[in-house]
Amino acid sequence: MVHVLDRQFIEKATVTAPPLRSFLADRLQHTRQRIDAACRRSGRQATEITLVAVTKTVSAPVAAALAELGMEDLGESRPQELWRKAAALPATVRWHLIGHLQRNKIERTLPLVRLIHSVDSIRLLEALDQSSNVPVLLEVNASREPAKHGFSIEELPSLLPRLLALRRVRIHGLMTMAAFEDDPERCRPTFAQVRELRDRLRRDLVALHPLSHLSMGMSNDFEVAIEEGATLVRIGTALWEGMPAV
Ligand SMILES: *Cc1c(COP(=O)(O)O)cnc(C)c1O
């Protein structure tokens, strides 16, 4: 058999070809081993961590091939792309929205998603509260990059009265994206800050909002994020690197 990492062969492979499946299986296994190792280092159980495979850069057939391997938590950052892939993939997939949701796309998105990681304004949160009891995470712009969406660390505690007034939507935790760093160790303070903010909010909100999750860590920094308490890691590049779009 051709070696699974033979790039030229993969380029020619169809999605159902065994070489692509073994490429994905290999990547998945390797990623899970890195998750396990980070858990061992930090005295956590691997079962506490949900790996969300971010499929925004791959085609629906590639996402389907991953789902066939048992990887059924998939993430998309654009609602329209999530709608498109959700229509093409089995209903067993649990979709995670990880990017900005415009209010005019709420209605069509809600029935498709298991969790919205990226609630980035009080306006969106209150609009969601009108329509559903969907589980959400609040996105925190902890790295203070102006291009990023999300609440600032300072503003969230001041919103407590409005969070307590929500009737239906439930806040299951916080999400953040660290700034890209060549050395992922430098992301650690960002992740620690978001965990501390979550702990603080939980004390005041737990009767209404569980706040049990931290969605943090991407391909470049997920091990550090796990060591700092992440329960959901959102990984794209580390799964697809070396595999051209099919
Ligand atoms: C694209 C994306 C990811 C995955 O990033 P990788 O570096 O490819 O692992 C995770 N979270 C969000 C919000 C994204 O937009």
C-alpha cells in the first residue's frame, strides 16, 4: 500500500479511498494522544475533554469521512457553511458554531447546533433568549486584539444583572482564542485569566447558568489550554495539515 503521507497520492485520492481514511485516522489518533498526554501532565481525565474538529477549511466529503471514523463533534465558523455541511452530513453529527452569528441567521442555525461557542455581545445573547434555550458559551476577547469579537474581561462581571435576567438561554461556559504565539507557553496567562473569570462568574450565576465549560485551545496551543482547564478544544490545522482539499 502507498504510504498514507504520500502527498501526491492523497491529492489523487477520492474521499472513500482507504489512504484518505487512514490519513485521517492517523491524525485523529495522534491528536488524541497529545490530548491524553496533556491530561496526564495536569492530572485530568481525557474524558473531560471534547475534541471539536474544525471543518471550515475542508470539503463536506472530508468532514463526512472524519465523522465515519467516529469523530462526530464538528465545528464551523460561518453559519452558512454550517448549514451547507449539516445538510450533507449524517444527523448524528453534533455541530458547534465557533464564529460570529448575525442575528438574522439565528432562526436557521438554532435547530442545527449542539452548542454555540461564540456569543460575542449582549444583544446577540438577548436575541437568542427570545427564541430558545440553546446552550451557549460567551466569547471572551482575552488577548485584546481589536480584530477579534467578544466580551472584554472587565465588562463581563458588570453584565451580571442582565445575565441573571435571561429566561431561556443557558450559559454553559466561556470561549476564548489566544493570540498566535510561536511559543504556546505564552498563551498560558490568557487561558488562566479566562478560567479565573469563569470561576468568578460561576459563583454568582450557578443557580441559573452552569458555566461548566471552557472552550479554549486550537492546533497551536491546545495542550497548554488543557493544562489550564479547557473542556473543549477546537482543532483544525493539526488534523488536515498535509492533506489538500478534496
Ligand atoms: C479556525 C478556528 C479554529 C481552528 O484553528 P486551527 O488553528 O486550524 O486549529 C478554532 N477556533 C476558531 C474560533 C476558529 O475560527
